[in-house]
Amino acid sequence: MQLLLFEVEAYDSVYRRNFLSSELGQLYSTIPLRELADFFRAHLRRCPQGAKPIFTIEGGLGLMFLKHRSGLSDADLIERLNTDWHYQLFCGLSPKIHQGIKDDDIVGRWRRFW
């Protein structure tokens, strides 16, 4: 089945509305991720250009909040992120039905980045 653009947008808005009313969404609403990301951007070390990152700075910070809150190992956090659309939205990702994060070290790299 192929979704048209307007169907995808409606699909995403339903996910976002449900997410914001969930316990995790309410927590997300209280964390100033944008302001934290602005602080990190101002102090960001220049990195060589490469592939486009999966996460924005806000998403990477969200990933670190989830890591701490969940108490999961890095591998288990990635598995949960691949299967839980609440976790995906917390990290600024659109819910992906047929895609997943295959990078086993992405959580560790975000932790070491700063």
C-alpha cells in the first residue's frame, strides 16, 4: 500500500496528538530540548562533513533522556526505538513502519559526542 503525501501528514498528526497526551509525551513537553540544543549548537565542535545524521541535536538529547529514564542497555534502547513510536517521536523521528536503526553504536556515539 502506498500512502499519498496528505495521507502521511494526517497519519503523522494522529501519532503526534496521541503521543503528546501520553505520559512520555507529557514528559517531553516539560523538557526544553530546543533551548538545550541551542546551547550545544553555540558550543559545538566542528565535525567533518559526512552522512546526514539520523538525529537532530534535539533528537540526540531526547535519546539521552530516554537512555537515562528507561535504564535500558544501548542495544535494548535501539531495539525499543525501532519498535516504539512514542520513543521515535520523543527523539524527533517520524514513526517508521518499515525502517529501523541499524547502527549499533549510535547511542554510545551520542553519549561520547559531548
